[in-house]
Amino acid sequence: MEERIRQIFEDEASAIRRIPVTGNFLKAIDIIHNHVHRKKGKLITSGMGKAGQIAHNIATTFSSTGTPAIFLHPSEAQHGDLGILQGNDVLLAVSNSGKTREIVELIDLKDNLFPSIPVIVITGHGDSPLAARADCSILTGAPAEVCPLGLTPTTSTTVFTVIGDALVVLMMERIAFTPDDYARRHHGGYLGAKSRKKSGKG
């Protein structure tokens, strides 16, 4: 059993090491920085199922580190939540297959309302319908899932998370985000106290 656990860890670590590192990471940062920090829009993330849960986490992490972001459920968008969109926003969609119906439809709806909103896609397939419609595509390397059935999103959600973390860290460095900035956005709990101490206000 211990050897099996080590193998699972190694498979996931190997998938992370195989994420293609391209100029599209910087392109995504340029797009988000321009729309959120210069044009005063916001980052809207979206995804279905487990990919959606990762997209939600990406949004909350961006928000706590100085880049206003919100998760938009693609199905709820069809029932009025699309109204969260504004002209200076940017959409970050997460889909392993790159052909998730609800995300494709979300882009259709977005184009009908604000066609100028750029789309960043994180996907395992660069030849997918979503990648074709994106202003910027970040590829995961399409790793095999460690799920013994090869079906449950496991490794794919791991690489989604790591890519999201990379984007957050790059943006924090771009905007020179400080412990004081963090403390102003994260007052409660251990991290709030730690950030205030690091900023000299704890």
C-alpha cells in the first residue's frame, strides 16, 4: 500500500513537471493585468464540475492577493448570473476536454453581451473548440488521470491548481503585492495575524 501511495504521488508530480511552460503564461498575465489593474475590470473564472471547483479556488486566491476575481457558474449564467459581466472584465475558463458544452455556451452568451471581453482557457487540448475561441490558451499537457478507471478528474485537477497558482504568483510579482496589502484583504484568522506581523502592524 505504501508503494502504491508513492506511485500516485510520483505520477501526479510527474504530470506537474510536464506542464508546457510557454509564453502564454506571460500573455495571460498581461491580459489580466491590463483589464483588471489598468481598466479596473475584474477576473471572472468559470468551469463545470470539478474543474469548476478549481476555477472557484483560483478566483478566491486571486482576490485575496490583490486581483479582484469572482467565480461564475456557467449554468447559473444562463439564468441571470451573466449580468455580473462588465465590459472591462476578462474571462478565465477551465476545461480539461476543451469542449465542455456549458463553457462553450458561456462564451456564446458573453459574445452576445460583451464581445470585447477576452477569454483565457486552461485546457488539456490545444485543438479543442474552446482553445480555438480563446485569446490565450494555457495547456496542461493532458496528463492521464491517476484514477484507476481513468475517468475521475484527479491528475487534471492537480495541474489546473498548479497552473492557477503560477498565474497568481506571477500577478503578485507584477503588482508588487506586499504583506500589508495582504493584511488589508485578509483580516481574520492565523493568516491575517501573520500578514499583519510581517507588515509591522501586528
